[in-house]
Amino acid sequence: MTLPDDPLDNEGARPGSAFMRPVEFVCAILLLVIVGVLLLGVTSRYVFSLPVVWIDEVASISFLWLAMLGAAIAIDRNEHLKLTLFIGMMSQRLRDFVNALAMLIVAAFLAGLIYPAIDYAIEESYVTSAALNIPNSWRTSALPAGIAAMFVLALRYAVRTSSIGDLLLAALVIAALAGAFYLLMPSFKTLGYGNILIFLVIIVALCLVAGVPIAFCFGMGTLCFLAFSTTVPMIVMIGRMDEGMSSIILLSVPIFVLLGCILDATGMGKAIVDFLASLLGHVRAGMSYVLLGSLFLVSGISGSKVSDMATVAPALFPEMKRRGYQPKELIALLSTGAAMADTVPPSIVLIVLGSVAGVSIAGLFNAGFAIAMVLLLSLALLARWKAIGEDLKGVRRAPLTVIGRTALIAAPALVLPFLIRGVVGGGIATATEVSTIAVLYAFIIGIILYGGISPRRCYAMLVETAALSGAILLILGTALAMAWALTQTGFARDLANFMAGLPGGWLSFMAVTIVVFLILGCMLEGLPAIVLMAPLMFPIAKNLGINDVHYSMVVVTAMNIGLMTPPIGIGFYIACKIGNVSPDEAMGAIWPYLVALIIGLVIIAVIPGLSTWVL
């Protein structure tokens, strides 16, 4: 998988194209509008007891526009998530052609959706919003506008990065495949589930291998499935994408992404790391405990694995190397620690899962905290065993004055994860409401106590949040469309019947779930795997009597372990990049840590009470 360089590393960095500056500015304004109106809603409801009825509609309109324009910015910056493992194995000549093919596949998919998106916006113009009393097309016009912008940018990127010969050959390959599929339409309509294998498995897999961004892999597979094997109009796919990107619960996604940027920019995360280091740094395996504990606590603020690892690694790796830790061991601990911490609120994965599967966000936040503790214990025990030969020469316990000073500095940051979990888990406020409060709190505290953020840095954070949120939400939209296509074939029903009949009851189903999400976590990353499989798997789990929060913890944990599993898991490569260690060197060291996580996962799966006692 690719991980773009952090555009915030250099305050003056502007990685986008010059002509996209107006779009970036609009996205920054939209993000501020979303945060502003949500804060207004929280204030009016909890301070003045006067709910403002139009706030949700303004936020929803701004949110869809932010998602679509942010996805366009992500194309301009080449920041959409994609698999590059196989591209790296190709010769330079073949790689150039495949890169051209991938961008033209993106452009072909977008071209196929422009007119259905326009039709969808026109149809929605006949629907009037309840509070603002305006046509719903004010919101849904974001779909054709964003799709058209992405189409132009994809073509522009292809022309700028590929030769004319590669582009012509790639266009010829796409046209030949489209023509062959068109001629075979009568045969496809008689294949039944065979179409799922052809379009939703093989086409998607080939697009992944070619380096097509994941969102467009799902989109192209679904588009071909609907166009060549069914009579379903493409406007239905647009509707499903709209549904996938527009859930009000998902409003917290860009706000928590922004919170992670603020955490990184202000140094609040480093303050937590420094405090834990002063407290535990003198004991054997103490720095391992500090790294794991920092990931646990920092994750509770940022909601982003990348932000977590980028905050913790630079602060701890130099001292850990001095004590004799091998770089490969540091990467293994960092990556698996990030997997452990992904159930700690405010995990974006938990928020998306709650939205897709209809599971209580408060329940997920409460259970996620407890489950992360189980995994933390598994990794800490292994780290202790591995630290037998740690060099503690010259290491002294920090004076109480140092511990007190670092605790005082870290205290405002330490409040945040417990505030988020307590407020959402206690049902006092929603995840979206808490995210806006957390952003305001972190921004004010960052300015007053942690050195502040320059205006240029603030603007860069807003634009980067828009791009990352757009990339995430487009994946959700196309993945939901693909999941809908699967359910319409009757495949979900037959899969449910098959899995419900497995010998061994719910334990067998749990074992299958773990294997499925380990594999999907490796291949697809977390969010698309959840959106694809949750609608299929959760009804089966419910029929078998499995608590939905318990099942959610198993799904998310298995998926996160897969995410960190080489040779494909993206999280492993992110950790290697952050720690500046070769993946080949680190690959051999990570397996004991993955085994520790899997042991923790099995314990979580077979003991439901670990997930449900806090409910």
C-alpha cells in the first residue's frame, strides 16, 4: 500500500496543483462550517436547552461537498489508498504502462458515473428538506461536481505522468475489455453467482494488482457488474454511494482526523510520551511499556494510526536504540502496538462500524477500551520476556520533580481520551458532538500551553483533513455500493444459511470470522473491509446469538492484526516508513508480536464477557 509523504512535515509545503487552490480553500471553509455549526448545536442544546433544527441539514450539505471535493484533492495529490506491492515487482517498462492503465481505469469509472450522478441530483431536486425548505439537490449536486472534477484530474494526472504510447495502449485495452463484456452480456445474465466471481472478485483483484486506488477498484467492479450482468440503472449505484457517504454518524470522521492533526502540530502527544517515559523508563522493558502505553493513550485522542505512530516513534526510538533494542524489534512493537490501540476511542474504525452495522457507538467505545487492555497485556508480557538482555547501564529513576513537571505538562492532553470515552460511553453526547468539543479543547489548549499553531499550518491541516476524509469517505461509498450489489444477488442469504449450518455453532463462525477479517485486513485495509462484510456477517452473528458489540470487537481486532501482517498489510509498511527501517529487515521480527495479538484475539473471541461486561 502507498502512504503519501506527510504534507504537514514542512509548514510551507503545498503538494497540490496550483489550479486546485480555490477547491482547497472551499474545502477548508466547509470543514470550518461543519465544526462551527456542530459546536453551535452542542452549545444550544446543552447550555441553552434550545435545539436548532436546521443544524443537521447544514452539516449534511457541507459534509457531502467536503467528501467529494476532498476526494478530488486526494486525486490531485495522489493520496488515495492503493496496493503497490505488485507494482514494485514489475520492470520499469511494465510499471509505466500499468500506472497509465490504472489512471485510465479511474477515469473510465468516473466517466461512467457523470451522467447518472447528474440524473440523481435532478431527481433529488423534487425533494425538499424539512428544516431549511430547500431542494435536496443543493446537497446531492456535490456528487456530479465531485465526480466530474475527479475525472478531469485523473486524466490530467495520467497525461502528466505517462507517455502517449502507454496511454493509447491502455485506452485500447480498456476499450477491448468493455467491448468484449458488452458482446458477452447475454451470457453473463445466465451465470448467476458466476458474475460475482467475474466482476466483484476477479475485476476488483486485477484492479488492485494494477495499483488502482481501492475506492475505484470497488467502484469499477460494481459498475461492470451492474452494467453487464443486470438491468439495474446506474443511478441506483449513485444512490448507494450517497448513502454510504452521508450517514450523520460519519460526520465525526473528518473532525477526528483534524483532531489528530492538531495533536501532532501542538506536541500534545509528545507530552504524554514524555510523562510515561519519566514514570516507567527506568524499569526493565520500561521503554516498551512506554511505547505501548503511549500508543494506547495517544490513540484515544487522535483516532488515527498514522498520527499515533508518527507521534510516538521519534520520541522513543533513539533512547530505545541506546538501550540495545534492535530497529527491527522497534518496528514490530510499534506496528502491533498500533493494532492493539485501534479499538481505543475515538477509533474511526469503530465509528464507521457502528454506522454500517447499526451497533451502538457508546457500547463500542466502552468495550473497545477494555479489549485494548487485553491486547496491551499480551504485548507487554512478550515485551518483558524479550527485554531480558536490555542494557540498563546508566539508567536512573527520574526524580519526583521531573515526574511532577512532565505530569503537569501532559495533564491537559491526558484528559482528552478519558473525556471522549466517558462522555460518549456514558450516553451524555454523541461521538460527533464530542469530536467537535475535543477539537475546540485541543486547539485552545494547544495555543495556550503547547506553543500554538501558525495560520499557515492551520490552513494546511484543514486541507489535508479534507483530502484524507474525502479518500476515506469515497471508499465507504463505493464499498457500500458493492456490498449492496452482493446482497441483491441473494448471495448474502445463501452465505448466511451456509455459515449458520457450520458444525460447532457460534465458535466455528467466530473462527471463520477471524480468518476472513485477517485476510481482508491484509488486502483491503480496515474501512472497506468493514463496509463490504459487515452487512453480510452481522445478521449471521445475530442469528447465532452473538452479541453485536462482542462480535464487533472480534472483527476489528482481527482486521487490525491483518493490517499489520506482512508481506501485504499496509500498517506494517507505514511503521517501517515512520521508523526508517527496511521492511525486509523488520519482517522477521514481527511474527512473535503477531502471535501475541492472535492469542489475545482468541481469548476475546471465546470469552464474550470481556466485551460485554462494561455495557
